[in-house]
Amino acid sequence: MTVHRPYHHGNLRDAVLAAARTMVSREGTAGVSLRALAREVGVSHPALYNYFVDREALLAELSTEALLALGRSQRAALAKSTTPIDGVVRLGVAYFRFGVKDPGRLRLAFAPELSRSAGFPALRAAADAAEAPVIDAVTRAADEGLLPRDEIRPRALAQWALVHGFTLLAIDGRLTEGKLSVSGVGFAALQRALADAVRLLYRTGAR
């Protein structure tokens, strides 16, 4: 039988956020509810409303946190690049590593319940900050003549979609068999395959 220890005022909020992260890792964002979290940390359901007005507010905070971490990872990767192509490849690989290391955090960053972030300015700002390195990297590639400048945004979107989709396929184990499986075994093989796929987006203008 699990015995829940009562949380003292001041650390309940952190305990709820930690429990929610664990719940997302186990069940995805759809499995998160304030009532279930209250049971998990051993407090009454109404006690959580002192910190989160509703489930959406809780998810927004977790999503903001995840997007800020993703943005930091992306900026650090881009800062190490030596050429425009190296930059876009490093971004893709860093995104992949971020997602594979902690799938729950990646899913929180793009929680479907928060597809419209107008009610959460901090969430919108974190999303913009996470997307900015991709636009910066593609802009650098355009500056080097690797693509027309009017294609910067569509190419950045294509890169994001490619990398995000590849990462989710890897997390869900969909790249290990079948006609589109990745040649080789393990993390390194998947990482190389993703890097090659990103390079293909810029192959026409590469020099």
C-alpha cells in the first residue's frame, strides 16, 4: 500500500509539476487530470486550485517549461555550427537528441490541448523562442545562396516537420523495420539518417 506524505505549503506546486511530468511520460498529456494528480501527491483535489486554475493552465506551464528547454538546446547547437549546412544539421540532431532523451518533455512542448496559445503569453513567447533558431539557420543558408530568400519560412517549416516527425517515429519504434526502416542499429544510425535527410532539403543549392 502506498502511503502519501502530506506536502507542506511551498513545495506542493513543485510536487504537482513533477508528478505531472511523470504522468505525461507514462500516459501522454491526455492522461493528466488535476484529480489524478491530487491523488498522486496525497492532497485534496481543491488544494491544487490554489496553484492552477484548471488543467489547461497546468499543461501550459509544463509546455512553456519544455519549450524553453528545447529553445536552449537549439540555440546551443546552432552556436557550435561552422557553416550554414552544419547549422541546420546540428539543429536537427539536437532536436532528435532532446526528444529521444525525454519523450514526455517533447510531447509536453507540443501538447495538442494547447494548439492555441493566445491565452498564455508566456507559452507563445517560449514557442517563438524555440522556433527562432531554425529560422535563423535557414536564413544563414539563404544568405549563402543555398535557397532563395522567399523560401526561408517554407524551408524552415519543412525542416521542422521533417525533424519532428522523424523524432516521433524513432520514439515510437517505427524506424526499425519495414521498407522505410533505417539501415543500421541504434541511436547513432538514426542520428546519421536524420542528418542525411536534413542535408537533402538543401541539396539543390549546396556547393
